[in-house]
Amino acid sequence: MNEKYFVLGLPRTGTTSLCVASLDIGLKTAHTAYTQNTIKNAQLIADTPVFNDYEKLYQLFPNAQFIYLEREMSLWLPSIRRLLTRMLPNLIERGGGFNETLKRCFFSTFPELNADKIEDDDYLITCYYSHKVKVTEFLNKTGANNLFVNLANPESNKLLAEFMNVPQINIPHLNKKGKVTAWNEIRHPLKVESTRIGKVDKDALLYNFNK
């Protein structure tokens, strides 16, 4: 398989579940990508930096296909609130905490993020739909092959199988009840690590992947 898929859904829309299913259909898969090697070699990549840097990734991989994951707002809001609350100390820590690519992506998608904004439904809803509008405009402009799908839809397995041209795909329900570590626990020969033994490339997306 030579396909390249980028998953555009925001965190807490089922990205981990789709990544695990991707492994099961034979794709080298990364949930987050912070090195040139990961971006080059993984056939399906989700989360950071994809949900923010999709335009640059499209320039690097113009034949790539895009999967936008949707989720009901009543389910996404409490889930993203728990995640952002947990992440905030490491996001705002200067010179430490999370790597700079992750910080840049989150603060671009969730501008001026702070504890008060995390508790503001209107702020989070605006972030969700602003991201969706930008993604939709990008896909319409480029004509890139894409699928919008909600994994809670009973037809989602069928829609994804058709889009990815495989006989079947089964999406597990992972990271339930606020859990966010399911991907770390996965052991699979096709799993592509996001970092190089914990180290990241400062400008991974500036690499010429076609040389």
C-alpha cells in the first residue's frame, strides 16, 4: 500500500480509534508526528501536527487523502474540556512542557487558551467550527480526496472501508471516560513512533520529502 492519509479531526473525535483500526488493515500508522522520519514513513497520521498543518502536508504530499472526523458537540465538549484542562500546565510552560510543534498547533486552533476559556462552551464551540470551516475551505479549494465521517455513525465502518478501498474496517471505541493513553499502550509492528526516542525535529515539515 502506497496510500497517504491525514486525519483532520480535532482531538477527542476518535483519532486514536481510527489509528488502531488503520494498523489492523495494514497501514503504517502514527498518532502524532514530530520527526521527518515519522511524517515520511507513516501511511496514516492523526492529531498534531495534522489538524493544524494540513495545508503544508498537502504541499508535501499532493496525492494524500484526508479524513475529517466529526463528533456530536454534546459529547465533544466535556471530552475536550477534560483533555485541555489536563494539558494546560504543559502547554503554557515556557521553555518546557510539551514540544514546540504541539504547543503551536494547540494555540493556533485554541487561540489564547487559558483556564477560563476551557470552561467557556461558546469558546470551545467556536474553535471547533472555525477549524471545520477552514478545513472545508481547504478541501474545496484543493479538490483533495476526502471523507467527512462521524465514528458514532453506524455506517462509519462501511464508509471508511469504501474510502480506503479495503474489504472491511472495524473501529474500536478507545480512550473512554477521559482516558487518553490508549495509543501508548498499543504494541504493533506497523505502529510508527511520533518521536525519535523522545526527541523531535524542530522543523520537520520543512524537509524535502520528494528528494
